[in-house]
Amino acid sequence: MLYKLFPRMRVWTLKERQLSSRDGLVYLDRGMCVVGWMPPKDKCWRRIYALWSALTTVMVMILLVLSLFISYIKDLRSFTAGQFLTSLSVALNCLGLSIKASYTFAGMKRFQHAKKLLDRMDERCRSAEQREQLHQNVARCNRIYMCYQVMYCFYAASTFLAAACSGQLPWKIYNPLIDWRASDFNFWLASFVEYVWMSGAVMQDQIADLYPIIYFLTLRTHLLMLKQRLERLRTDPRMSEDENYAELIKCIIDHRLIIEFCNTLKPVVSGTICVQFLLCGVVIGLSMINIIYFSNFWTGLGIAFFICDLLMETFPFCYICNMIITDCEQLTNCLFHSNWQSADRRYKTTFLYFLQNIQQPIVMTAGGVFVISLGTNITVAKLAFSVVTCARQLNIAEKFS
């Protein structure tokens, strides 16, 4: 049933359908269309879509952040400690979202260029084994998208229901158009408006957090297939020296495409991950204080999903970056241990040039400062525990009890 609704989540066989790397980006592209980041190709629809892009930008990236901080000025005394920490955590995350969304929206042309590079990489996947790997990657990427969709949407829905059923606004966003205290109808209307408004922010946050994972997971699939091609260099006795040399040149071109793909997306990913590193530790720390001292079961459930979503912002991509560094080391080993000793001089000269260039690992940085790796992610997680430790030393829970 699930695969009928979302057919790209299952692994298609080669007889059923021929897929490409772009098929792993379909759900991600649809999400970008929904949040107003990917305009249609038709010029007439582009003008109408521009209004939608302007609306989502103003409502989510500007007004939502302003409304959250205005609520602290006007209604700070009405906040409980738990409500304030929930709202402050979301406000800081929304502030980071505005910056991440700006980087992502500004990099849409880079995404289009990256897709063209993936198309060129796909042209080299001619064997049944490598086509099957492409199909598996397509299903993996689309499943990851749906997992993120469920986790992020569940946070918004659980927070809305837990707060609304207890007679409180979910995030206490400043709304001058609706007086939620006037009647029960106004209360539920204001709560529903907050839920829809915050759902738009959650959707944008999901896309900004997810695109590095999907794009670089696809890149890693092509790295593994390049590794297989390097292992097969000069192993077929039926190929002449000219054919072996041509195959080596194709592998060099494949490696250049991979490097160009990384350089294309680096500026966008660098800014996005840098914001996540700077804010994630503090926001997780505030959420942990809230869930330990000030929440009940239902509000704690929503905060727990919020913490899980925050961890999903950084950990998976840091893990993928570590795996890519390891893959680059394996590429060097595979090339060096290939059957090159008995090759002619032309092959050896090109081989040495390629060996020198392939030894440079693909290292992603956040803001050109932090290396994106599991070590950096652990450092960010430690910051969250430092925030909780400070709260304990200051006896914050006793002061608000």
C-alpha cells in the first residue's frame, strides 16, 4: 500500500524501469516547489509562482521570526517557564532557518548544475550491477525523505495537540488579528493558524536540512562505483593497451565530475551546516532543560521529537562526510593496487598523474572554518550538555518552580 502511494520508495528492477540519479531527488524537488524555492519552467506560471515564493519568504523567513520575538516583549509575563523555553528554542531555530533558507534559495542554480553533472555520471553506469546500485540509491534517498517528513510533521502536530488540549497556544506567536482569549472559537482558530504557520517553517527547515544528505548520499554511490571501475582497470585480457588507456582516461573524467559536483554545492552546504553547528548545541540544551524540569508527558513528547529533529540536522550529514573521506582513501588504494605495473609508458605517466590528484580527500567545511565530521558533531552535542550544566548550577528550575 505504501509503495503504491509512493512508488519511488521501492527498489525497481531493471526490467520494470530504468532509473537515474535524478529519480532520487524527485520528492526533494517537490518539497522545494511547495515551499516556493523551485520555480516552474513555463514562463507564464513563473510569474504566478513568484507571488507564492514572495508569500512564503515573507511569512516564514521574516514575519514568523519577528512575531516570536514580539511575543516576548508584549506577553512575557504570561509565559510559563516551559512555554518560554519551548518558544525560545523554536525562535532561535527559526532565526537559523531564515539564514539556511536564504543560502538554499540563493543556490538553486547550483542544484540545477549538480543535476546535470549527475546525468553525466549516470552515463558511465552501463553494467547491470551499477544500474542496480543506482536503483537502490534512488529508493534509499526517497525513503530518507519520507522519514524526515514524518519526523518533522509529527513534531509540529504533537506540539499543537499537546498545547491546544491543555488550553494554551502551541508556540504563543504574536497575532494581532485574533484575540485568542476572547472565546473558545478564537482560541482554536489562533492555535490552528499557529500550526499552519509553523508547519510552513518546519517544511522549509526539513528541506534545508535534507538536501545535503540526499545529494551527497548520491555522490557517495558514484564514488563507490568509481572504486569498482578502478579495481577492474587492465583486468580484461581481451582489451588492447589503447582501450585500457581510454578506460583510465574515463576514470579520470569521472573523478573530475565528482570534484566539480562537490565544488558546485560546497558554498551552499557550507553556509547551511555552519548555521546548524552554531545554533544546534544551544537549542538542544534549552530543549533538554525544558524536558527535564518543566514539561509533562505530552509536552515532553513534542520536545523529544524536536530534539530528534535537531540531531537529524547534523548527525547524518556528518556521518556521510566521514564515509566520503574514507571512500577517497579507498579510491587511492584501489588505483595503486590496480594492474598497472606491466602497462606501457603512456599509461604509467597518466596513471601517476591520476594517483597524485586522487590522493586529495573530499573534505567539506562549515563556513570555511569547521570541518564537517562526526568529531565536530560530537563537539556540538557537548555544548548542549554544557547548557544543561549551567542551568543546574544556577538553580533555574528552583527559581521558576
